Amino acid sequence: QVQLVESGGGLVQPGGSLRLSCAASGSSFTVYAMGWYRQAPGEERDMVATITRDGRSNYADSVKGRFTISRDNTKNTIYLQMNSLKPEDTGVYYCNAEVRVVLTFPRPYWGQGTQVTVSS
């Protein structure tokens, strides 16, 4: 089995910064694309940023220029550096990864989510 564990959420004032981390753990697996998704209360879960195994990234228009996604393949970990945070960035941030466990087909995994609250 594979688990994704997020960390780094919290309460921050508008204009502040946070750094989220997500680590994949388990045995006999390969991680492909990974990403961060955000779900605000009463809304759908939306893509924030994704990154391929070779480092190509994609961002939602609302976070371009403020957020940076990166990954360390040696640790099966991705990061989301969030700067100039706005109240509308508030939500639960979920990590997602496309993972292939040995002798199976790739499939998506989700973390448990980490709360980010931007408020004064």
C-alpha cells in the first residue's frame, strides 16, 4: 500500500507565506505526476498546481506568480511554496499522486488533507 502524508498547513495572515510538503511512502512503487488540490467550504476540489516526474509544472491561474511547486524524486516528496497568500487561498489542501505499485496499473492516491487558513 502507498500513503501520502501532507504537512505544513496552518493559520497565516494575508500577505504571508506557508510551505506544504507531501511525502509518498510504502514499498515497491513508482510515483509519476503529483499535485496539490484545494477545496474550500461548499466548493469543489480544484487543481492548484501539478508537477510531472521530470519537473514540468502547471498552475491554476489564480496562483501563478505566487505559488511554486517542486519535487524531490529521491524522497518521493513534493512541496508547495505559497507566497503573498490571500483569504481566497483558504481551504483544505490535498496532495495527489499517480502511483504504480509493482505488478499493478498506475492509479491516483490522495492524502488526508491539510488546512490552510488565511485571515487577519
